[in-house]
Amino acid sequence: METNSMLKISGLNIAYGGIQAVKGIDLEVNQGELIALIGANGAGKTTTLKAITGTLPECRIGGHIEYRGRPIKGMNSFQLVQNGLAMVPEGRGVFTRMTIRENLLMGAYTRSDKAGIEADIDKWFGVFPRLKERSSQLAGTLSGGEQQMLAMARALMSHPQLLLLDEPSMGLAPIMVEKIFEVVREIAAQGVTILLVEQNAKLALQAAHRGYVMDSGLITMNGKGADMLNDPRVKVAYLGEV
């Protein structure tokens, strides 16, 4: 049966030893959507993304994760990238001893179209002019915001159909946060499906088609981004409004 479901999570539960970090959640991301997953620290958001990408340490995972209609539990990260699923991890994870340009080339390691790779480097340098100015600089010498730009551009070099973004605004100055969200919206407008985990609930829901709230390992709310922005429960708990 034809479906436009890009990612479907059903009954996902994750336990480390005796600690139940995720307690049976359902979540769906359809093609072309920008979905925000918001919640307090320790709610299980990052754990959920790591379960999708197979990058969790030793733990028990139950439930089902499907990407484009196929189960992906047990697949290696590089296989997921080859199939169009990329993640920008919390903390950026750039290759600090490589230049900006080398980092971008690493993002394209599954590709062999040299002309296309060069065209994409030019494209993302256009979106992130700061990176172009510093293309031969080591990534470890960049500011946090510049490293976040680089991490996003590197992931996009693999031509993902689904991009997972984990806390892209964390630790950044307000002006840099605005720039990052501008780019997130631009990427979504280009047709890349995005699942965004973000503590800045207001910016995330403003950008999102739909949102989910995660609290203590459970999905406690979901709905259209605009509706959730106006929901009194979200305002009090996540937007600092009374």
C-alpha cells in the first residue's frame, strides 16, 4: 500500500538496566513535514533519536521503528545514511582536526558524483557564507554556532530524505539561534523531511507543521504546531507564559 509515511514509531520502549527511559511511544513523520519533538531535559527525546539511528549504548529496545515502510532496527548508521536518513547530533560532532571543506566531503562519503559534490559544497557555502570564508580552517577552531552550521551542512551533503536534528540551538547566542532556525525552515522548504528535537519550544513550534510533547518517557500531547503554541498547557510548561 502506498504511504507518505517517512518515519513511523510504534510502541517504542527503551530501558537501561532497571531505568525505563522511553515508555512505549507512538510518533509519525510524513514526507515533507517538519515535526518538532519538545520537552524538558531528560524526557527521552535524544534517546528516541539515538534509537532510530542505532547509536544507543547497551540497552533493551522494544517496539517498532519503520523508515519509508521498512523496519530499520539493527541497521548500521552508514546503511541508514545510504538510504537517505541522516542525523545532526547534539553537541555538533564535527571532525575538529579536519578543515571545513574536509568535513563537508566526509558528509558525501556515500556518493561518487564528484561534480555534484562540488556543486553541493558551493550550494551550502551560499547558505552559510561564514563557512565559505573559513573553508580551509580547522573545524575545531570555529565558534559553537559555526560548528552547528557545519554539522548541518555536512549532514545535508548526503542528500538525506529525512534529517534528524538534535538540539541545534543548544548553547548558541540568540542571533545565531535565529540564523539556525532560518536555515531549518529553508531546508524544509526544499522538501527535506525533518524531525527536530529542540528545547526552544517557541521557535520549534513556530517552524513545525506538527509537534509532539515528551515528558518522562511518554508522549503527553501532539497536534499542529500553531495550535500547540496557543495551548495553555504548552504556554505554562514550555513557553514561560502564564
